[in-house]
Amino acid sequence: MASVRDDTQDSPEVRRRPAATPVPADRVFGFVARGSGLLVLVIMAIVGLFLTIQAIPALRSAGPKFLTTTEWEPSSGRFGIAAVLFGTVIIGTLAISIAVTFALGTALYISEYAPARLKRTFVSLVDLMAAVPSVVYGLWGVFFLQEHAVGLANWMSTYLAWIPLFGVPGRDPRDPLGSLTDLKSSAFMAAVVVAMMVTPIASSVMREAFSQAPAGEREGAYALGATRWGMIRTVVLPYGRGAIIGGTMLGLGRALGETITVAMIISPSFEINWHVLQKGSISVSSLIALRYGEAGAFSLSALFAAGLSLFLLTMAVNFLASSIVARSRSGAGAEA
């Protein structure tokens, strides 16, 4: 019996694509999307240009010493951002280090452990926390946290003083007559309050990514005998890697620019202080808030120069975050 030739095996594979004829609605959406993106870039460029123009007189007067001087006395010509920029980075880094732990735990609990009937309630509560004004957090920090967290600061200065960051020079933590007042206005106290502010934002970003982890991969992990934590470790966390980084960087951006909360808690000090439990520090945003009302023309230019440095710092952090997230997007290594 003659064999029947299968012509389909010899024919080349032909890929067909749907007709890409944009409808008017698609054109309008594309135009609005491109216009919105360009508008954001234009606004950012205008803000940067405005700050640069306003800061030129102070930058010309200070010169390169603007980056290395710790004093802030524009009226006498001695001013720089070395101390305020250092304080900004210290407070922001401490805050995001504390916040990322709580944000990750909250996001995982809501997406993986919380009862179904309570998930929506928890999501609403976290979102409401993100909407609370910063001055409310500042009042909470001044009238509640400082009194109740000073014991933790004292314990850290007693038993963790061997770490230079937590040491307090000139203070004997075991002295029963020693005052705890100096521990209340430290960079650590400000960082704890700022951490509570940025936790809801970072948690919301992480939760959204965790909840979209593929159900097939979840079930496959369980079918292979994984525990719930094993499934989270091998499926949910790798899928949400980009969201973890993005949420962390987004929280860091807000922590670096937080103003009123830091100004209410911190004790202004224009010196580079590595001891985060010791009284005295300053940030760029709190400096502007505290000195803006009494600033003359030249002092105002100096404040604009400080604001320009904060603008460039946050831009650098955001661009770094974008490049990291682009290389580790959520679900990049997962199969659909």
C-alpha cells in the first residue's frame, strides 16, 4: 500500500500576526500616554533649572567648599552641605532599613497568610496609613515615641556600644543618675518615625506583586511537597523581586525628603555625627523648613543650593532604582 506523503512536515512554519490597525481610541490613548510622560520630564527639568538659577549666587560664593563645609552661616560666608547631606543620608538609610522589614512582613502576611474575609480590611488600613499627613506622625513621635522608645535607645547604647554607630561618647549608660534626654532627639528617633511613614508605601508596592504570583506555580510547589514558606521562598519572593526593590527605593526617596517630622524630633546640629543615638543631627529638608522664614536674599539662595543637592540626590537614587528594577522585574523569570 502506497504511503501517503505528509506535506505539512515539509512546509515551512508560517507565523501570522493580527492586523495592527490602530483604532481612534488607541491613537488617543497613545497620545495621552506619550504626552503625560513628556510632561513629567518637562516639569522635572523646569524644577531642576529653577533650583539651579536660584542657587547660582550661593554656589559662586562658596565654590567647591560648598560640598565639604559643615557649618551653615551664609551671612558670614561659611556654609556648606557636608553635615546636612550626611544627616539626610543617615536618617534615610536607617529609616528604610527599619521599614523594609516591616513592609515585607506586612505584604507577605496580607497576600499569603491573612484570612480571605480580612484581606480587604487590611489592605484598606495599610493604604489609609500611607495617606496620614506627616505632621501627624511627627506629633506621634514627639508625644509618644520619644517617651516610650528612649528605653530601647538606652539599651542599644548600653549593650551595642561596641558598634561605633550605636556608641554615645561621654555618656555612661550604666550611671543610674544619667539623663535620657539626650537620646530623645537623635537621628535614630527621627529614623524610626520616618520608617513608620514609609512602611505603608513600600508594603503596598510589594503586596500587589506578591498577589499576582502565578497560581500554577504556587500549586506546582505544593504538589512537589513544599510547605507554605517553601512556596513563598521559591515562587512568591523571586516573582516579586522587582517590587521589593522598587518599593524599597520608593520608600527611600520619601525618607530622604521628609521634612516636618524630622524637624519636630531632631535637635539641629551642623556637624558630621556618626553616632546615631547621640543628640544632634540635621537633614536638608528640615534645614530648609527651619531656616526659610528668617532667610534673607543670599541665605535663601544658599537654601536653594541645599535643595538642589537634595533634588540631585533623589534623582540619582530613583535612576539607580529604575536600572535595578529593569534587570529584576517581577515575574521576569516565571513562565506564564
